[in-house]
Amino acid sequence: MLQLFRTGDWITSTRARTYAAMIAVIGVAGLVYNWTTGGQLTDNLGRPIGTDFAGMWTAGRMLLEGNPYGLFDPEQHFAYQRAFFGDPGIDVYGWHYPPFFLAIAAVLASPPYLPALVVWQASSFVFYLSAMRAIAPPHKALLFVAAGFPAVFVTLGHGHNAFLTAGLLGFGLFFLDRRPLLAGVLIGLLAYKPQFGLVLPVVLVLGGHWRALAAAASTVLVMSAAVTLWLGPGVWSAFLDGASFTKTVILEQGVTGWHKIQSMFSALRSLGAPVHAAYAGQAIVTLAVIAALALVVWRRADARLVAALAASGALLATPYCLDYDMTILGVAIAFAAAHGAEKGFAPWEKTLLALVWVTPLFARVVMQWTHIPLGVLATGALFAFLSIRCLRAPADVRAAALAA
């Protein structure tokens, strides 16, 4: 039995498709039940259908109605949500994004709420699947695995933007050597979730991807200038005021729930650590991730393993990472699987990838009831495993990668 786990031979194509299909059926059934047993726009728990999408859609509506600064004010934004959904006690969801993401919010807020939610989730899900198909080896089971990834249903339940994040990151890393300017633009667009960009400069600078770096920086500058001309410079002051609320109330006080935030910071706070100690613990993890990734890139490891490390490291390096953001782990798994399919899997690697794949299904509930940060531990195990594999690669393998 132990040998099966070591080799990963227990993971067959049939089993992979079966497990993914089972999770997909359960996930879809649960979402349909949740959405159809509540009110017209609310689920059976009294929350807006798509939960977090309510914050995005109402922010877009406030913008279209001529209040681009008020949507960054939680008091005004929450009051608008309660008025729209017609329930003074309804759960409310904030706007935590830089101003340039308001362009998408405004487009989605043009149609009614439910059609906008369907369009948003369907289009971003297709974008995510397209990235997985580009990255992973051409095998029919892999699309099943990508579609049945438990983080997919966490994202669908929240109406969140994790599909867009994973797609941008996946395609950005995939095109880095093939089409560097396009890769840079995609990475620049990721600035709408800046907490996931901490590790990317390491890959771009130490990897010598100067054209991609220039394209990424130009993309951010162009977006910033465009939104300033569109909404005025005051939008940045409003954003910073809103970011202060997010940092203090959402992150440091944990009103969302420590078990939902899958980071070292949240894990320490859930155990009673003071804010400064939690930041210190997170800083140690962040610096360790950056140092390991820098060493791997400097030693010219295989580009697919570097991409897998960048994706998993992006989750580990930030204090603000919710369980739906673990959709990014799909990018890491896909790159690692693509490398393993061509070069061969290391002992225990396939079993580890399977465990990481299933983690989003249990991460929230395990942390809620035991305070064990399963998401952090699984992501950290994958990052450490791949880092060690890269650093132990023979010199001739690294030389070949450098020549390529």
C-alpha cells in the first residue's frame, strides 16, 4: 500500500475522472439547492445569491449612478446593498479592489443582478479552463480534474473573481517565454489583486524577463492613468480609505472569520496571537518563500516548476488569501503535472498533488473546528517539495534548461 502512494500508481485516469465527476455533481447539486430554496435574490441562508458578487455588482451600480467615491465607503456601500436586496439584516460584502477594476464592475452592473452573475461566472470559468488546458499535458482526464477541482465550487458559491485571477496568472506564466509582451500585460492586469503579486517580480527580474517586466509595469501605469482621467484623482484617496477598513476590520480583526482566510497570519490570529506577532509570523513565511523562489530561479530550474512555485508561493506570501483564492492552486498543479508527464514524477509527487487538489474541499471546515490551517500546510508542502526537487536537480539538467 505504501508503495502505491510513493509511486502514485493509485491515481489512474479512470479514478481521476471519477473523483472529479463526483465532486462536480455534489458541488453543483449543493449550489442549486442553496440558490433555489431561498428568496428571489437570496439563498436559503438569507444571503445574496453569489454572496461576494453582491459587493461587486452594487459597487458597479453606485458608479453608474454617479457615486464613484462612495462605493469605497463601507457605510454607504453596505447601505446600498441592504436597500437593493430589501433586507436590513442581510449580509453585506465590501469593495476591496483598486479603482481600475471598476471598469469590469461597471460593465457587469449594466444588466440585472442574476444575468450579470451568470455571465461573470461562466465567462471567467471558461477563461480559467482555457488556461488549464494550455498549461497541462494534452490528456482528456485533466479537463475533468480542472473542472471538478473543489476550489471551483467554492468560487462559484461566492460569485468571486478567483477564476479571473487564476486565468491571468496561469496564462501570464505560460506565455512568459513564448510571448513575453502578452505575458507582461496579463501579469500587469493582475494588479487588481495586488496581494498575489509579491513573488512575481522575483521571477521576472531574476529570470531575465525584461520585456515582460516592462509590459507589466506599462500596463499598470496605463490602467492607473486611465482611471484617474475617468474618475478623477480623488478616487485614489477614496480607495486608500477603503483599504484601511479592509486591513483593520477584515484582516486584523477577522470579522469575515479566521477559518475563511487561508494564510499564516490568519492561522496565528485564530490561535490568539496578537496582531504584531501574526504579522511577524507571516513575514517569516513571506521572506522564506521569496528566498526559495529566488534561489530556484537563479539556478535556472525548469520553467514549469518555477511557474508552479510562483503560483503556490503567491498564496503563501500574502496575509490575505481566502479559501476561494485557492483556485490558484489549480495553476500550480497543472504546471507540476505538465512537468511530471514529460520528465517523470518524483516519489510521492503524484500523491501530494492529489492531496493538494482535494484540500479546498476541507480547508475551511478543518480550520474552523480544529484551528489547523490545512490550506497553508498543503500549499506549503507543495511549495517545499517542488523547491527541494528543483534544488536537487543535477547540474546537467540545469545547464540544459539554461541553454534552452
